[in-house]
Amino acid sequence: MPMLEIVVAGKDPLTTEQKRAFAREAVEIFHTVLGTPPGRLRLAFYELQPEESLDLLTAESPEDSIRH
């Protein structure tokens, strides 16, 4: 049974409709490419806060501009 994990890092969380649309497409792709029967794909969304991703590390803070 295939498992697809989606990690999203952004300011706004995905809407339920966006997740549903993604899931529909994923089911179709897994069926077409791998022959996965409908209902067998496991799908999980993980949403990161901006401070949990590289965005925090690459964004300049007011402290950074003082040091430069």
C-alpha cells in the first residue's frame, strides 16, 4: 500500500478544497503510473509553521541589519 506524505511550509495553511484537489490528482497519478487501486493510497499532509522551516533561517531580521 503506497504512502504519500506532503510537507507544506507557508504562511497560509492549505484549504480543505486544495487538499481534496491534490488528493484526487494523486490517486489518479498513482493509479495510472503504479496501478494502485482506488482506496489503497495513503495520503498525509504535514503543515509547517514558517519558523519551522528554512524561511526563518534565510529571512533577515532587524538584528541582522544592525550587524551588517
